[in-house]
Amino acid sequence: MSNQGAVTVLIEIHAKDGQEHEARDALLHAIRTSEKPGLISSTEYEDLADPGAFYAIQVWENAEAFRAHMDDAARSV
């Protein structure tokens, strides 16, 4: 598959003090358990120098796929 037109998105989350484990688990659960049409890859990171800072880099087929995902997420809140 060609990645021409692909979009890369950086997700950044900072947990409140004392909620680091819950935030990490929630991020990983959300990424791994929901259907995301158009998502090519997602890689998650934890900042070892900044406890509670978590990141995910996602590559989407195109901007439309990412927008559709965000629209779906907003409707489910």
C-alpha cells in the first residue's frame, strides 16, 4: 500500500499526579480496542523523564480518515 497522502498525528497526554497508571492503561485500551478504519499504524510511548507523559504517533491513510475517526469519537462522548 502506498502512503502517499498519509497523515501523521501526535497524541500527547499528561496524567494528573497519582493517575499515571490509569492514564497509560486508558490510552492503550482506547487505541487497541476501538475500530479505526484508515489507521495504518499506531506507536505508543511513555516519557521516562516525565512520569505521566504519554504519546502516540498514528499514521492515517489520509486526512479524511482521521477526520471521520474524530467525528465518531466526538459523537460517542
